[in-house]
Amino acid sequence: MAAELKRAKVLLLTTELGGGGAERIVYELATHLPPERYEVRVACLAPATGVYAGKLRERKVPVTGFGATHLTPWRVRRLARLLREWRPDVLHAHLWHANVVARRAARRAPVRALVTTVHVAERRWRPWRFAADRATLQPGEVVVCVSEGARRFTESRGIAADRLRVVRNGIDVDRFGEARPAGPEVFGLDAGARVVLCAGRLDRQKGQDVLLRAWPKVVGEEPWAHLVLAGEGPTERKLRHLARKLRIRSSVRFAGFQRDPERLFALAEIVVAPSRWEGFGLVAAEAGAASKPVVASRVTGLEEIVLEGETGHLVPPGDAWALSDALRSLLSAPTHARAMGEAGRARAYSLFTVERMVADYAALYEEMLERGSLLDNR
């Protein structure tokens, strides 16, 4: 086919390039797509700053920023101009703002293949977002969902089933599975500390406030337990205040963003993901790769990664009492917890590798390029 005569150009578009999960997926795609077949660039609606902007530049991937995440005509014009100048074969957008901007820009500067990606099963009341998704959907566009639950959610919001594909997120499982643990003294912990790790953006969605409310009961029965919150975000000040209010500050560590999180996973005994909503839940897959049992909310995405009673425990979102009970049950049965971690490792290596994710996306790109898109009228 014609696409075999030259490398296909792929433009990956996202809202920003900070330390979030979707940004990590963009980075993994940009750096793992076969360079002999794909020429990759990354663009973001916000300024091209943040941890993954730097990591992409370290890997010599070109990065362009448009200055803000707002859905203004100016951002659409900026993307359309980039499409006309660079002429990518595939435009692959990630997250809602970028999806809508990509669709609008594709009307002005058509591409051969348009892929948009649903990373979150949004549980907040956002009817305008669902309406915008339906109104801006383009001919020939494929909407990728990062889990089966995200697919069902997206279909329930009015996107036809024949538009949807599932490509589960992937992680570098060897990176987490072979890591040496960080020294506990790095976080001011004693050598005998039993570390419970919660890694992710500090945001109401991620439910760290629920975890803090669960923690007094945990540490009351397991005095050597210490909670490490790894990440940055808008709720950090409120969470620190809550920890002081609950008088648990001595057993809680705010570790900030971790450039090498695998060493922290290796240090942990249990990983907890108390999210109020998700689309996938990278932290649970990473915990599995690191052979750690997971206590997670029973929400879209996480319930497909964590198998109740086999690789960890699932609890109702927002339920601090249930979360506390699940954590205490694993801390009180370390042998059983380690067996769960080993089962999680096998599952991660079977289902959640970055190689599998990249291969699935590459197959989708090739399928769309071979058949040609209704957008292809350049």
C-alpha cells in the first residue's frame, strides 16, 4: 500500500504535558512507536512545559505548545496551521479538550486518520461536554476508549458503538518489576516502616481525602504503618490541612512528584487507589508489575485491573470505612498480601504492557491509513 513507501507522520495532541496518566501514555506512544515506520511529533494546548515535555525533548521528540487549554478559535487555528504545515497522516488526540480542538481543526485542515481518546469515564455533571462530543464528531473518526468500562460509558453518552475501539493503557512492566526500592530514610521513615503508597495527581478525583479519613483507624491498629502520598496537584494544601486536623501527620508523608516512581513502588507493601472515578487507573497496573497488592475503588477501569480477592480488594468509592477495613486486612496478613501481589504481577505482564498498547495503536493507524478516511480530501 502507498503508506509503505514512506514513514507515516503521527501528531499526538493532548491538553498539557504535566505528570498525569494521559500525558504518560502520550510519552510512551511517542517514544515506543517504531521509528522506522512512524515520524512522531507531540503538541499540547497548554504551554509546552511540565515533566513529560522535558522527557520528550530528552528523547529528541519535537514538542509544540499552544499556550492554554481553553477552547478558543485561536487554538483551533494554531492546530490547523500546524496540520497544514507538517501534514501529518494521523492526528491522535488525548483527553476531552484536545479531542474537541482536534475535530474542529480537522475541518480546516483534513488528515488521513483522526483518532480521539477517552481516558476518563467522567462522573461529574458535564452535559455540555457530552453534547460537544456528539456535535463535533467527524466522518471517519475512531474514538478509542482505554477500558471496556470507558467504552460502555462513552456509548451511553451518545457515541455510536461502531465508532468505538478499546485499547487498554500500557506500562513499562520491566521498569516496575525489576526496580530496587528507595531507601525509607529518603522519606524520613524508619527501616521498619510498613509503607502504604498512594501515587497520583493530588485532586478530588483521586480520592486522597477519603484515604486520609480512613487512615486513623489503620494506623491505630498498625502503628508501624506509614502512608506516602506521591504526586502534586490542586488539593495538596487541603490534604495537608486534613492530615493535621485528623492528627495523623506523623504517619503521613507528602512525597511530591516522583521522577522514578518505580523505586517507591518497590518500597511499598500495599498500593492504594481510592479514586472517585477513573477511565483506566495506571497506578493499579504499575502496582501489579511491582508485585504489590492493590486496594482500589470499584470504579470504571480499576475494576478491570484489580481482581477482588485475587490481586487485591475493591471498595465502594468514597467509603472511608470500607477502605480502612481493606487496608487493615492486608496489613494483618502479609503472606496473603504478597501472594496477591504475585498474581497482580502475572496479570500486568499478560495484559498491561506498553508493547501491547503500542502494537494495538499501530495496527489501528495502519487500518485507517489503508482504507483511507472520509477526512482525506487534501
